[in-house]
Amino acid sequence: MTSPTDDRSPKLPHGWLRAAVVSTLAFVFVGAAAGFVAFLSQMRGAELAPDHKADGIVVLTGGSSRVSDAMELLAAGYGRRLLISGVHPTSTVSDISRTLPENQSYMRCCVDLGRYAVSTRGNAAETRRWAHERGFKSLIVVTSNYHMPRALVEFSHAMPEITLIPFAVVGDKWREEPWWTSSSTLRLLLSEYVKYVAAELRVRLEDFGIDLSPEVSEQPSGVQPKRPTTAQAN
């Protein structure tokens, strides 16, 4: 006759397996939550003037008021030249100039347009070429506050020898309501957090010589790398 102990013994491995899975999921959840809090702690809730001037300024397109804020920094003398990275191929200098009528003179003399970057990693590669060609050793990086952590990961990895000074742009929506009260803002932050973690993981693996995603040119096939074009007003 089978004893009660014998009836229970085959079930023990399943119980341990369930416990291990639950423990692992709990550990992952707590780690992800802690990482998300750390990610949020990097974001500024107000725009602060850079502590130092730099050789150049780079602004990443894609968010409201990024370019105008970068132009204000250029006009205030925080950098000698500005790169607008990630300009859409169909956008013209006139299109940009119309949104910045008070900065026409700077558009003509001191602004370069980078048209080939389509990702943050591409922005970093485009900026690296521009900075090296100009001989710049320090850059002010202008992008939205929620995007800044990932931008700094990519830029510091692409240009470890260049000093980076962040200028985080804070959007109106961010000022008007706490992020946790807006489902769209929460989704944006969670999405950006996932991308940030992926970027951190990729660059750390690359530091150990493991390249899971080799950098490829974002320029159209058959087009040789070009310097960012100097903005000339029509």
C-alpha cells in the first residue's frame, strides 16, 4: 500500500518550481520598479542654465521647444556653433527659420543641419562626426528631460573623450500636471525607460567586446557620409 508520504513526494518538485518562478518574477518586478524610480530621479522638473559654456551645442529633434531653447543657448554665447541633429530630409532651412524669426542671423552663420540620424544612436554618431571635424572637446546636449538619460548613455559611449553638459527641456505638459496623473505621459515614460535599459545593456556588453547590434550607417544606400550642411537662409 502506498503511504501518504509517497503520495506527496512526486508533487514536491512542482511546488519548488512554482516557488522559484514566483520568487524570480517578484525579484524582476522589484528590480524593474527600483530601476524605474532611479530613471525618474535623473529627470529634471525645471530648466536650468548650463553651469559652463561649451565649444558647441547639439539639439536632438523630436520634442517641442528643443530647437528654440538650443537657439537661445547659442544666442546667449553658451557655444560657438549649433548642430540640429535628425532634421527630416524634407524639411528646409526656410521651414526652420519661420519658426525662429528672431534668430535669423544665427541660422545663417552658426547653425549646421544633420539630416541622416533617425534614432538616438544615430544622433550620437552624427554628432561625433560633427564634433571631431570641428575639433570640439565639449558639447551642450539639448533634448527633452525624459529623453536625456538615454541620450547621455548613447553620446558618452560614442564620444567618451568629449565633455557633455546636459540641458534638459521641460515640456508644458510636464509642468502643468504630475506625470502619474496622465496615462499618456506614464506610457511615454515606461516606453522610454525600456529603451534606456536596452541602451545601457547594449553599451555595457560592447565594453566587454560583445556587440549584439553593430552600428550601421543611417544614410541612404550608396550615399557617402557627409558633413552636416550649414544653414543658409533663402
